Amino acid sequence: MEHELDIGAEYEALMQFLYMAPVGLVQSDLKGEVALVNPVCAQLLMPISPDGTLDNLFDAMRGVAPDLLNLVESFKPSQGLICDAMRIQVDAGVRGKVDPRVFSLSLVKLDEARLMAVLNDISQQVKREQLLKHNEAWLNAIISGITNYAIVSLDSHGCIDDWNESIGRVTGFTAEQVLGQPYSIFYPRGASTPDRVLDRLRDADLQGWSLDDGWRLKADGSRFWGTALIAPLTSPGDGSEGVAHVNGLALSGAYCLVIRDITEKREASEKLRQSTSCDHLTGIANRRTFFEAADLELERLRRAPRPLSLVMFDADHFKRINDTHGHPAGDAVLRHLAMLLTKTFRAVDVPARIGGEEFAVLLPSTGPEGALVVANRLREAVASSTVEVDGVKIQYTVSAGIAEFEEDMVGMDELIKRADTALYAAKAAGRNRVERWQKP
Amino acid sequence: MAESVSLAFDQADMAARLDALSNADLDTLDFGVIGIDAQDTVQRYNATESRLAGLAPERVLTHPLFTVVAPCMNNFMVAQRFEDAAQSGEALDDTIDYVLTLRMRPAKVKLRLLAAPGAATRYVLVKRNV
């Protein structure tokens, strides 16, 4: 008895399932005589049925799809898909007031006696598609009309997922060279890291865009000064993955990257940047720029953990150089050291002058081993070169201390303190050395 | 007493008469009765309609009519008529030929749509054509 009751309840639940199914379902014979039909199907068909009945599917749809009987009869296999999401224009709508109504119909032949139909109102979908085509036409017109922008579609990992002529025009890269590559392909070696590629995407997610100026790379290896703007491609009110395709063929991805060649404006914009963010004497980043960059890197590191190293450099016996050769000689040494720092470290690293003869370099996505290698390279480069001031040849050395950011650190100050401790150890051990911070 | 209730499908002044009947009385009528409130939520659902549709009242009561119970009426022929009447503040008493999909079988029915300005309950009456 209990078993029968369960079946009764299940039957009722199944029935309601079909009542509520948000898609029209019909089973008929091959002539269209309806055996089973669900409510949404009736909702869709009743208003268009010429005689106001649902006895026959083909009769009910005669006014909008007169060929259905022919279609079914000309389908010879004993079973299979007769039509798949065939579009049926129900009415033309009123331009600007009422959207045209469009149904989609799929017909499946189950056997020689039965037909299954799925009917759907896709008016909204068709409307969106038309809007897309419209946007696409606009974008294509814009993209082909401008010459100094490259518009690049990126997937959610920052890889280039589409090609258009603007990319070739600005960078010289071909579709084969860039498709599937991270957008750092447009950056010179050392000017980006896999972490940084993703960082800019996250920055764009958080604030709506991410912008940076700097050297960009062309396919032939030459460089140009460019801005790179990354913007997420989302649509208001809908954050789903599918909407990433909103802007059509040219921009089908998750992000849009716009690279603009501003070589001509570089001098002016760089002059301004240098005056506020660079050290006057040496031309590399000043203290403020260093701490801003450190702040940003710490924020990124908290979002997506990765190694971060700091190297502190100090010119050995700098006071003695000043005393022996005079201040102009001391300045020349500092400029020389700054030049070597810029030359030795990657563009993504941030070398800065943070004190008199004290320099710091922040190395994103780099552990202490990697930092040690580059720091020693710098130390050797200094030791093997000569600075000439007013005919006097000066040789000098540097010492360096390295520390790695650890999760439990409060902030940048602690990292600097550790690197300073290591630097002091290098000095104490005889100078012209690089030491890593050791747990006391 | 239930036996004493006798209302014809085309009875005049129907809405007020239905309002006056108890749910038990509604169950004795030979046509389906669905009563909805201003939010289209089903408040009354008689035994005849329950039998025709194959749905127990507890699956239907307090649910929205046009999405959960009878999506087939959610078009300009039925739902729109109620909306228009509510908007214009006019009484609605239309009888139309319609096809319902009771138990997934197309069934020709007459629907009588009743709404009066200010009335708490609006009705859809369902009579199977014979």
C-alpha cells in the first residue's frame, strides 16, 4: 500500500514538473496529431493557432511555419533529429516598440508513429543577437578606422584569444605568433612576469581598468613607447562568463587590451614622471616611488601569494671616496651605481635610491636564491668597472643584504629591517659581499 | 449543506456568489474554480479543478498561478486580460474557448475570467467542453 502511495505522489510531482517546465514539449504522431502537450507549449501556440485548438501541432503552427508536414514527411530515416532549433518568425513586431517574436523548434522522430517537439520563445535571445551584430559593426568600423591603437582580446588568463588587423599594424605580430600567448608578448624581456600578467587583470577587475606606460615590443624586436590599457569586458547587470562575448567577434574574450603607440609624446610625459617620481641625482626611482611600488606589490601578494625579495645595496667606504676625491666624484659614483642597477635588474624590478648612498631593489615574484644571483652579478659588475672623474680613475665596491617577505610580516618596514641587518653582516664580514638574512 | 449549492457556469453575478461560498461548497461545483489574489497567488482551488489537473490543492495553494500552476494561461488571452482589467479599474467577465493541457493532454475548455475592482479574489473558472 505504502509503495502505491509513493507512486501516486511521484506521479503528481512528475506532472507538476512538466506543468512548470519552462519550455514547450509536445508528442504527436507523424501527421502532427497531438498526444501529449505541456502548458508552456499551449501558452505559445494558443495565440497563433488559426482555429484556436491544439489537436494538431502542424495545424496550430500553419500560420507561421506552413512547411512542417512536408519537412517531416521528407525525413526518410526511421528515427532521428529532423530539425534542430529551427527559427520561426512569429511576427514582425513594431520597430522600437514591440520586439518581433521568434520561436525555436526542434523536431525529433522517435519511430514511425511518434514525433517529439521542443518549442521555445527565443525573442529575447534574438533581440540580443541583433544588438550584438549592431555593436560589432560599430566596433569593426572603429577598429579599422584607427591606426595607432592595437585592440587585443584577452581570455580570463590574459592570453590573446582573437586576432585583428590593428595588432599587426601596431606591433607587426601575426595571428600565429600571438594567439594563445599571454599579452606579455608585447612587453620587452624582464618588463613583466606571469604574476604581473594576472595582477593587471585583477587590478582591472577591482578598479575597472589597469593602465601602464612603458616600452613595448614589436615582432621584429624593436621597441616603442606605449600605453597599455586593460579593461574587463562585462555587461551591466550580468556578470556571467557568456557575457564576455558581448562585444562581438573582435572582442570575444574576458578583457580588452588597448595598446597605443605614444612614442611622440614620450618625452613630455616622461619628463613629468621623472620630475615627481625619480631621484634628481641618479634618475632612478626615488624613495616615494619605491614605497608606492612596495605597497602595490604587497597588496598583490596578499591577493595572490608569491615570493617577494628585497636587496639593499650600499657603496663601500663612500665617505672615504667623498673625502679623497670630492663630492662631484661621490655623485659620479652614485650615478654609475644607479646606471648599473637599471642595467642589471629586470624592468619589472624597482631599483630606487632610498638614502644617501643606500639603494634598494624590490624583486617581485622572486625568491632569495634568485635575488642572490642578480645581486652578486651587480656586485661583480661594480667591482670590475672604473668611474672616471676629471681624469681620475675611481674604483669602488658595494655590499648587499637580501631578505624575503614572509607571510607573518606586518609590512615593508620589517622587510627593510631584515635586509639592512643582512647588509650590516656583509659589511662586517669584509665588504664587497652579498649576505642573506639569517634567523638570529 | 453542500448539496444545496447549485451554480451554473454562466451564472450571473458569479464572483460575488463564489465569494460567499465556503471551500467545501466550491468542491461540489461541476466546474473548476481557481481563485487568485492581487499578486496572482492561488488562494482557492476546488476539488473539480484538482481532479482535472491531477494536482492536489496543497501543491497549488499559495503558489503563483501563471508560473507554477498554469503557465499555459500566461499569455495575452488570459493573464493579459486580468492585467488590463486591473490597470483600467474595470470589471472583467469574459468567457473564452481555450485549450488546457490537463495531465499533458490537450483539452478543450471554456474559461470564464472574473475580476471586479476592489474585490480581493479574482477567479478563473474552467469547464470542459463535451
